[in-house]
Amino acid sequence: MEVVSLAIPEVKLITPQRFGDDRGFFTETWNQQRFVDAGLDLDFVQDNHSFSKDVGVLRGLHFQSPPFAQDKLVRVVTGAVYDVAVDIRKGSPTYGQYVGAELTAENGAQLLVPKGFAHGFVTLTENTSFLYKVTALYSPENDHGIMWNDPDIAVEWPLPENGPQLSGKDTTLPRLSDIESPFTYEV
């Protein structure tokens, strides 16, 4: 398993080893001991599966506030996404900045998005299945988000010509400057 810190080092790009032959491949996408050995001691409690049938489906930027804040380990099993994590920890030297990575079924890469980050993705192919593990159960009362196109964050989404497909919820999210982040940067 390869673990690489992105430009915001708390966000990790994780690529599990694949063993392949003419039949296909085998990979361990989650092995608690391997993650602990890599310094990633996480207690996942829920798995989620998101399916998007079209190119340009954009979901995010979402986060859950404490005490239901979530670390997320995200991956694609069919298709491809551009995946984004935005630092929303008050006092962080990278507050309001984002990192992104292309996750595909072919590259097998996963993104670890820690607590204190808003998360979102846009589909790059049709029929994309996106799986993710979280460290806290879903809590509607703690479910929040930030506008996907907040000009202060300025995510460079790879969008189709006709723009993104959004949920009703994602069209009404506030800008980062309009929320009081529940997260604080810790050294």
C-alpha cells in the first residue's frame, strides 16, 4: 500500500497493491493493521455507496459537524471522479484551500479526507459507483455543506460544457465565509 500526502498533508492519496493476471485483479482496499502501520488509526463504522449515471454529477461540498464529524476513505469501483477536500479548520495555514485527485476504477486510488475538511466530487464518466467508509454515523442534524462554486475557494472542477448536475440541497449551500466552522486547527 502506497500512502502519499497531498499539498495539504493531512489529506492522503492511498493506492493499495493490486495483484493481477489475465482473469483480472485482487486488491485489499481496507486492512486495519496496514492502515495502523501507516499511521492511520481509524475506526470506520459505516460504508456508503453513491451511484451517478451521468458525466458532470457534482456532489458536495459536504461535512458533518462534531460530535458526528467524519473521516472518509473514498474510492471509485466503476467510472471516474475528480475528488476534492477543502480545509475548513479555523486557524489552519491552508484554511479555505483545496486539494483534488482523480480517482478511477482503473487506478484504484483512494482519498483519505480527515475531519475538518469539506468533501465533494464530480463524475468524469457515465455510470460511476463511488464507495466510502466513514468514522461516524450519518446525522441529519450535523449534516452541513459549502457552495460547490464558492469563489473564495475556487475549485477548478473539470465540468462538462453544460455545467454540473446538482441536488436541490447543493444549490442552496452557503459560502465558507458565511459559516462558523466547527473545526479548529491543531498542531
